[in-house]
Amino acid sequence: MENNKRVLVIDDEVHIRRVIELKFKNQGYHVTTATNGEEGLDLIKTQKPDVVITDIMMPKLDGKTLCERANEFKKEWPFLTIVMTCRISPTEQEWIGKLEDTVFIEKPFSLSSILKCIDQYFGK
Amino acid sequence: MKMKTQRLYIALAVVFLIGIAIFAQTLILHEKRAKRHDILNKGNYLVSLIALHPIDDFAGEKRNFFVKTIAEQISSEGLIYCFIHDQAGNPLLALAPHDIEGKIPQDIQRRALYVDGLTQQTFKTIGANNVINEFAKPIFENGQKSGTVRLGFNLPSISLFTPQRVKLMAIMAFFAIAMAAFVYYGVTLALQPLREVNQNFKSMYVDSTPLSTDSVPNGGINEVIKDLEQSVVKLREKYSKIRAENVDLTTKCGVISFEKNNVFNILESINHGILVTDIQDNVSHMNSYMLNLLDKNRDDVIDHPLADVLGHDQITAFVLQQEALKQSKNASYIEATFPELAAGEIFQVSLSYLKGKEGAIIGKVISFKNITSEKTAERAKHEFVTNITHELLTPLTTINSYNEMLMDDEVDNKELQKEFYNTISEETGRLTRLVKNLLNISQIEMGSMTLNKGLVKSDWLFDDCITTVEGTAQKKKITIERNLPDNFPSLFGDKELLKVAIINILGNAVKYTPEDGHIRFTLSEQDDLVVFEVIDSGYGISKEDLPHIFDKFYRSTDSRITEQTGSGLGLALTSEIIRLHGGEIEVTSEPDEGSHFVIRLPKEEYYLGKQ
């Protein structure tokens, strides 16, 4: 199964990075990983991914700041940002509503739900 | 009252009459004394004068002259008789009433004739009881007694009621009565204010007595004095009562003053800012805490408008808003900051209303409570819950995802499958440890931790701890050096909790030591103690972090630490577990050189040989 879409996974948890990477590679995506927000932001700039999957609580640069900065790049090229979070509070809903093409996925999630989310975004 | 007055008047009249009688008697006595003195002088003079003449003069030519002269004296000067005797005692001349000689006692005549000097004798005439003063003096011629002169003077009777005396007494009585009337009037006048004073006294101790001079009793001075005495007694009682009340009031004032000072001291020592306003919203009280917070002097705030004193729009608006809502029943509050006066500090500003005795609002009480530490703790708690949620959900997500991959047969490679199963196992263990840590810390906080104590072989404890962390250490290529004694001391404690405590230290050593690092894990025996030491070549702990590493929820701000997951509970739990086992934990560390943790626990006298 070949897929030209590029996915960037940003999480300080090695197991989560690893399982998402395997799942998306099995689906034919080109997957890159980053262990913290700072590294992730650099990869967004350089690799211009189609999908960014990021955790919120991360060292160096947290997920929220990463999303806000990544939102600025979406004027140049659109991409989907999936934020893995523990709880979607009204405050976070309000916050995410201000960002372009950004959605929450609540932990513990299933990998298929992420794929479904991506498929919806790309209109499959 | 009238009877008393009448008796007093009668008594005064009797006293007056007695006074008059005494006065008259005194006059009579005085007159008698004067007459007697006069007769004495006159008698002495006349008898001496006559006795100067030779005896022959009374028989010769001069006899008539003497008779005539003495006769004049007899008629006008009280002279009753005059006898001139010769040497033998025979009368040469006798001028006297015809019967007087026979009424003179014989001893009187005899003494007069035979005495050589002047004699004066007083006697009563025989039968008539007239008192006569007789003066006798011998006549001496050429040193020889030639005769005797005797003169008898009648002591005149004095009548009390002579016209002159009656006139004098009448004048005196008039003046006495006038004086008495004058004195009476004067005393009455003088007593009037005294009565009024007395009445006023009475009105002081008998509250119902009207203070009016109309009802002043017109009694005598005794009555007034008696009343005054009673008044004085009553006044003394009243004074005693007032003094007792005064003592009581003084005591109460002292108590009130003490309580006022107490309240003031409480307001001063309270660790809140307290600001009180009057009904016009002018500041009426501000404690020292509040003055310090606003950096103002008391004189600059008292009686000044609240809005001017605070200079804080948010609080002023809050006060106005509360007033508009009429929320006087319950205290309400806002959170406010004073960036220029107390940077970084948060205050809970509460408003309540000051009420008078009848419940009417007479001002406002605004308190300023520094809630910075509470807010910090609240924030730390929120962060802790967020962290814990993250820590719980992350391994769950991993387990769920890996399980999903395995169930969907997306992992056909055997090695990969093994890795997946291992990861699921590791994450399950991680989850279990976290939950246990949470339960333990919760139980310790609640004071309900029960130690399941038993004999613990220190080498087994040592091995269990190593086994738990060595997988992670191997992945980071961290070598763990083991130092063990020849004999293994035993412990008496809760093995599972001791494992948690030591694994937390070892786990941190692995977590915060970079790849290719080194950890030395030592078990030794020192006196009565079993000692576990963990020495790593990790990032170390900064001087700022070192005093806080055993505090709950504390996490360093060092980026090398924060990039590792952690709840901030591990070391706090370890410290509590060691404390519960009667042991101690200490740490020394240098940034970038590593840390050295030492756990000392009491040993049990039970040894096993080295296995």
C-alpha cells in the first residue's frame, strides 16, 4: 500500500512514537518522528508534513506552543494537526477553535481512530 | 413638729427669764458690794478723822460743831450712830436713835472699847436683825489712849424694783428681746440655705423628692441638724455605694480597655490586611499589615476616602458592585494583585458589612488575605493531577495501541511481536508502580498507612531492586556496579514498601544518568544499621533544587530533568517510607557530576551466609 502523505509524530514517549510509526508505515505513509516540541517544530519547517501528530506535555517545547507556531505555517501549506491529549476541556476546545486544521484525539486512543481522522481530512 | 417648736420657745423663754433674774441678782450683789465698800471707806475715813481730835473737843466748845456735823452724816450717809467714849469707856457723846444702844450686842461694844487699833465689826441688832457695820478707833493723845470713837453704819437694804432699776431692766429687756428677735431672724435666715442644702441632700438620696424650696420644712436648728446628720449618713451610704459602683465601673473600664487592646492586638497580629470604613466610605481603621502593604502611614489613611486610600480600580469597582447588589448578608470576595507594591503576590479581597447593635450597616470591613501560597499549592495540585493523568494515560495508550496492532495482525515478525509483548509488560508495570505510588502517598498523607512488617533479607531486597531497573539501564548502556558485604544483615520491615523506596532512588539514577553512564549500588552494614547507597554519574542536582527534592510534587526546572516524565512523588514517597521504618535518607550532589543517596535502616540480628 503506497501513500505519498508525510506524517510527523512528535512525542517524548518512545513506545507511542514507535507504535504510531509502525502503524502508519504499514499504511504506506512516510513517517518521521521527533522526541520533543523543539525538534518537532524544526522538522515541520524542513519537511513540510501533511499530518502532524503531537503530544501536549513534552519537554523543551510543549504541544500547545508547537501548535500555535505551526499554525503560522499553514498559510504557506495546509496540513492537519492531531493533538493527543488526556482531557478535552472547554478551555482547550476554545483554544483549538482558533487554530487552522487542528483536532484533538483523547488518550487512550485507538490507532484506527487516528487513521479515520486523517482520511476524513483528506476527503477519503 | 409644732410641739417641739413650742417646747423650744418655752425653754427659750424660761432661759430668758432665768437670765434676767441672774442678771438682777448680780446687779443687787454688785450694788451691795459697792455699798459695803463705800461704807467701809467712809467708816474708816470718818472714824479716823474724828479720832484725830483730842477727847476734850467732844466735851468743850467744839462739841456742838461735831454734833452738828455728825448729825448731818447720820441723815444722809447711812450713819446710824456715833459714840465717843472717854478713856474709862464712859460715853462723852452719843448721837444715835434712842433705842439703838440697847440693841448692840455687848461683846461688840466691849471689843470696840478695848482694842487699840481700828476695828470694823458687822453684826445684827438684837431684836431687829438690822445689819450694822461698826467702825471703832481709839483716840490717842501724847501716846496715851484718851478715848474711843465708834461709828455704826447701816447697810442699806437694796430693792430690786427701784424705779431706776426697773427702767434699766426694761431697757435691757427691750434690747434683749430685740436682740433675740434679731438673732432669731438672723438664725432663721442663716438656716434657710442650710435647710435648702439639707433638702437638696435628701433629694440626692431620695430620688422621688422634688428639688423645690417650697417643701423645705421650717424646723428648728435641732431638726435641721438632725436632718443634716441623717443626710450625712445617707450621703455616706450613697458615697459608699457610688464608690463601690466606681470601683466596679473602673474594673469594667479596665476589662473593656483590656478587651479593646486585645481586639486591637488581634487585628494587628492577624496575618491579613484589615481595612474598616465608616458609613461614608472613609477609612476608620487599618491594621499594620494593610499599612505595610499599601506603604502608607496611619495618618495618611484615617478619615480619607476608601477609593483614594486604595488607589485600586478593581477593588473599588468590586466594592461599588457589591453595594449595588446589596449583598450584605454574605461576605463576597475577589482576587486582586498589587503589582507595584507586592509583585507576584495574590490577595483574596473580601468585603463584609459592619453592623451596629440594631443591625443597621455602619460601615464596611475589607480584608486582604495573601493567598499566594494557596494559589501556588492549587496550581501545583492542578499540575500534579494533569501530570498524573498524563502518566496514567500514556502507558494505557501504549498498551492499547500495541494490543491493537497485535490483534489486527499487523505485527507478523516474531522479534517485533516479542518487543510488543515486552513493551506491554513494561508499561503495565509502569502503570502499576504509579498507581501504587499514588495509593501509598495518599495513605501516608491520611495517616492510614499500615506496614506489613516481617523479616526482610537485605540481599533479596537488593536483587529485586536491581532486577527492576536493569532492563532500562541496559537500554541506556548504563553499567550498574554491585557492592555486597560478606554477610547479609536482615531488616524488619515492609518488603514491598522498602522495594518501592529503593527502586525510586535507583530508577531516578537510571532516568537522570545519560547513556554510557555508571551507577554503583552498595549494600553494607554499619554498626546497627543496614546501609544502601546509590551513586550515579548523572546530571546531579542543583543547590536550589537540593532542599526540595523530598517535597511532594516538586520537580526541577532543569530541562534535562523536565524532559523525563515524572510525577514529583517518587522521592517524597521514599522519604516517608524510610521514616516509617525508623531510618533516614540523605543526599549529596554536584551538578554534572552525579548524586549520592544513602539510606540507613535499623538491622535485625539475623544473618545469612553469602549465597
